[in-house]
Amino acid sequence: MICFHCGAQLTKQDVCLKCGTDVRLYKKILATSDHLYNEALIRAKKRDLTGAKDYLRQSLQLNKKNIPARNLLGLIFYETGDPAYAVREWVISQNYKENDNIATRYLADVEKEIHSINVSLKKYNQALDFLKTDSRDMALVALKQLMNRPYCMVKARQLLALMYMEENAYGKAEKLLAACKAIDVGDMTTVRYMEALNDKKIVARDGSYREAIVNAIESGDERNGVIIPENTREYSSYFMSALYVIIGLVLGAGIIYHMVIPSVKSNFQQTNTSNLENYERTISELRSQVTNDEAQIDRLEAQILALNEQVNNTEPVVIDQSYDVFLPVLTAYINDDVREMVQAISKLDAGVEDELYQNIYKRLLVDYKDSFGYRAFYRGNEYIDKSYYYEAMEQYKLAYQLLGENARIVYSIGLSYEMIGDYPMAMYYYEYAIRTYPDDVWVGDSKVRKEIILGQIPDMEIPEVKPGELEVTGLEDLWTPAASE
């Protein structure tokens, strides 16, 4: 481990033996970065590439020179179908460590397969274009061709599985989603598609059962499992059959009249007597309950009169609503919107004569620049990871207004310009950081990005910059607390 201040080799001591710098926090940051890398490695071995990716990004935020973490992140990008991001991570890794770095081999392998990768990417983009123009058959053909290529993206398999699900080809969709899950078990898109596939299979199975039963009933033949009985007749006399029926009816009526009816009457009378007794008992209980309720009502009315007299004799209490003005600040904090926080604080009244109000207000002013500035900067980093480059630029410029100028913020603004394709502006900020902060640890990133742009555009002119005279455009007017506050 090397001292970040002087470059000397560190020992187990909490200070650098050469320059005397306290390196306890520095060691803790590097140890945390290594721990996050180990957690990512465990998840990657279990094929949870999405979870591993999150841990690796956190690890690199703490230590951008964590070479194993950056190389592993590149492998995950390449495995899940983002070769451009993978190459970016390996190039950065190679610039930090040129010798004995496995990223060199990865880049060489990608260079050998670059033609195949480009063809696969073009096939996928072509399928998307076909879908946008409602050419589903052409999109299906393009995706099927992509499945047979050496390099196939996870999102291509997911898209083809989705098309199979819409065509009720559930078996083919299930095979593709199983292949996606074998690559990355933590991909939420694959999980959602598999849940939707199971629901569709259940609905289709229930519908097929109902359809089969309805068809069998409507057809009514033995081929569908419905047996139609044949008509039969007895060869006895019709007259004798009718006579037997009449005799049976007469005998049954006699038995019912002499045996069943008296028993039914007796049971009915007993039931009526019992019900009458129950009704009388219930009426007595209800009368008693009504008497108790009337007494309770009288007592409550007396209490209400006493309370009304007490309220009339009490002075009204004025509720102070001055703290409601802090609700917009709290809402902005929950939304993690720095610009909204600044605007909400600017609307607070510094002249309210209330001790608790003043304590809250002064606390917000203490956190105004530094805390909000760092919050804006890290929000910009989140947008960069999500490829929201214009939003990231706004947050970096907001951090510049709140924290002031430093090499890291200047580099970040330049990176956001590079990501949106404005290479002249990106080159301006990189060159300014290199000339203004030549000894800063973040100037190395500016040099790397500058070389990458010059490698892509060799004839680009390097802008003329003056150290200490940075020109940042597109800044908004921010409220600044008065000195008296």
C-alpha cells in the first residue's frame, strides 16, 4: 500500500513514516473497497451478475485504482452484452497499471472478436428497428439469426422470449429465459418475464380445460367421452303398471296421514312454545338495557354541559404554524433534489423570533454549501452510472457553484460533456484540469480521457486555457445567504 501524499510504502503504523500523514482513514477506505470487491466476487461465482455489478461500482467509488474490481466489472459488462462498457473499464484499468494486468489480454481477445461482436450488435439494433416499424416477422428472423452467433446478448434473448410469449409459444420462451437466468440469476427483467410466462401458462391451461368440456357437451357423442343411453321399454302391460303406481300412492298417503302428520304437529307446537318463551326473555332483557342506556345518556349530557362551560371559560390557544415552512425543505431532502433544497431554504424568513425556529434555520445554513454541494456531486455520479448525462452535467455544475473549483469537479464536468458527444468542451475541461492542478490525484483521469479523445479524433485542436480562469456556462442563479445570517 502506497501513501497517497508522498508515494512512500506504508507499514502497519497509522501514519506514513516518510511524510507523517495520518493514513488511518485512507487504509479504511481501501479496505472497504477490497471488502466490496470480495462480496462482488462471491455473487459473480453464484451467477448473480447484477448484484455483483452494484458492489463493484461501490468499490470503485471508494478506490478507482482497484484493478481487480475494474477488470471484473468489465467481464460482467461483456458477459451481459455491453461490450462497449467492458472495453471502457479495461482501458482505464490498463492506463492505471500497464504491466502484469490481465485487462491487456481481455482487450486483445475483444480485438480479435470485434467483427463478430459488431455484427451481433447490428443484428440486435436491426431487430429493434423492425419492431418500431411493426415488421414483427423480420424482427423475429433477425433475432433467430442472432441466437446462432458466437456473441449473443442477454437482452436479445429476453426480447425474443417476449415475442414468443406474445405468440403463445411458451416452450420456446421458457428455454430462452432459462438460458438468461443461467447467465445472470439476478436480472430483474428475466425474473419478471418468467413470472409473466407462468401466469400465461396457467391461464392457457385453464382455458383449454374449459374448452374441452364445452366441446364434449355440445357434440354429445361417444367419441368425446359422453355416453348416450339407448331407449328401452318393458314388455309388461301398460294398465298393470298404472295400477301399481296408483296403489302405491294410496298406501303412501295413508301412512303419512296416520304416522307422520301427528308427529310433525307435536314438534311444531313444542317449537312454538319454546320460541315464545325466548321472545319474552329477550323483550325483558331489552327493556332493562333501555333503562340503563337512558341513565347513561343522562350522565353523558351532564358531562357535556360541564365541559361546555369549561371551554367557554378557557382562553383560546393560538397554534404557531411557523414550522410549516420547513416542510418544502424536508420534501426536497426526501426527493434528494439539491436545487429544490436551495430554493426552499431561500424562502425561509430569517427574522422569526423563535429559538427552535432559529436553531433549525442556522443548522440548514451550516449545511448549505458543503453538504448540499457534495450531495449534488454524488447525485451527478449516480446519473453518470445510469447514462443520464445531461442531468449529471447539471448536478456537477451545481456542485461547482456550491463547493467551488477543484480538479475532481472540473474532470466530472468534462466527462459529462464527453458522454453527450461534445468533445471540444470535454477537451477544454480536461486541459484546464491538467494545467491548473498538475499535482492533484484526479488529474490522471483527465489525462486518460484526453488521450482517448485524441485517439478517436487525432486532428482535434487542444484548446488554449488559462490556469485559474475557468469559464463554466449554463450556471443558474442560486440564493446565497447574507453574511448577517
